[in-house]
Amino acid sequence: AVQAPIIPVIADLVRAAFPGAQVEVGGDGRHFELRVVSEAFAGLRAVQRQQRVYAVFSDAIRGGELHALNIVALTPAAYQMDSLTYFLGFFWKSATSESMC
């Protein structure tokens, strides 16, 4: 079961570290998935973006409060492209499924 209080805490910590960021958090109480979209990631490689977000939680992970954190950190432009790719993939999958009927 998801420990409801921790999800808003995770989101608040990210927003404090990356003002103006779009933050999405999900998880089961120990394992979390986090997507952060921020201009602060402009010019950084994917690994560097993840390291910046991970640094916010390094003490909590070291202390066992968070067991695992899957991080997707994107610039707004990359997020738009990622969303478009997802949409087009879904559209293509739907279109090809219908044509196969």
C-alpha cells in the first residue's frame, strides 16, 4: 500500500530544489517513480539530470526511508517531445490494431 504522506513530501522536496518544476510521483511506499520537468536541466546529460535529483534524496535513501527511486528528469522541450512520441506511438498502435481487425 502507498504511504500517502510520503508522496507529497517527495514532491515538495523536489519543488524546493527545482522551483517551477513539474513533478509527478508514484510508488508503493518504499519504491518510487519520479518524473521531474525543469528548465534547470537545460544543457545537462540525462545522467547529470538524474544525479541532481538524486542528490535531493541521498540522505533518505542512505537512511533507508526510501528504498528505491526511479528518476526521469527532463527539460520542458524533452518532455514535450517525449509526450508527442508517446501519443504518436499510441496513435500508431491503435491505428494498426484497427486495421488488423
